[in-house]
Amino acid sequence: MDVYTDEYFMQEALKQASYAFEEGEIPIGAVIVCNKKIIAKAYNQTEKLTDVTAHAEILALTAASNALGAKYLPECKMYVTLEPCVMCAGALFWAQIGALYYSAPDPKRGFSKVSNSLLHPKTKVSTGLFSEKSSTMINEFFKKLRN
């Protein structure tokens, strides 16, 4: 039995999101996989780095490019806990990521609100894996922030 499944990798992204939650960052985590091996892990760090571009996806793309020594990642898959925003979708386009798996949709700022064509035409997209768990973590974060 293969332990390195889509579920396994999304669980790893959820672990990254929990690190963000613990640090007071919006709890979004991402991992990038190549040949069933995690080559990059990241979580949102916009507060910590005082950088509006320090989204989990951007940080993971940078780490993956550094790990492979390549700017294009067509053989890689990204697992992220929330639908990427327009900025992150653009970065995924330029990286030519092979596949994108996102857990929960982002009805306010997700790229699909604008256009699905923001991703590279060859990027395969899959959604919904652990969607409830991801949504619950984000909702708890904002509930805690408001109180």
C-alpha cells in the first residue's frame, strides 16, 4: 500500500497551516511534492516577515525552485489548504506547476472568483480534500481574532 497519497500530502499542508495558526498568522499551509517526495513546506508568514507577499504558496514555490535549481515546476504538485489568491495563482502559472490540490474554496479572494485561466493551461486542479478541516481552522482563527 502506498502511504504517500494525496491525503498524506494534504495532511502535511494542514500541519503547516497549524504552525501559522499558532504564530497568529492566517492558517494556510502548502507543500510541494516531486516524485512523491516533499521538496518544500511553507505557511503564511505575512505578519512575521512584514511582507504582504509571504503567502504559503509563494514561500513554497521559492523553496521548491531552490531545491530543484529550476524556475519551472511542471513535474511538481502543490497541496495547499485554501484556494490560492490571484497573486499566488499568477506565481503558480509562471512556475508552470504540474498540479494544484487545494482543500477549501476561498469565496472572497480565491482565484476562481476572477478566472480559472489564471493557472497554466497544463496545470491539473483538484479540490475538496479535507475541506471541512481547513475551513474550520480558518473560521476558528478569525473568530479568535475578533474576540
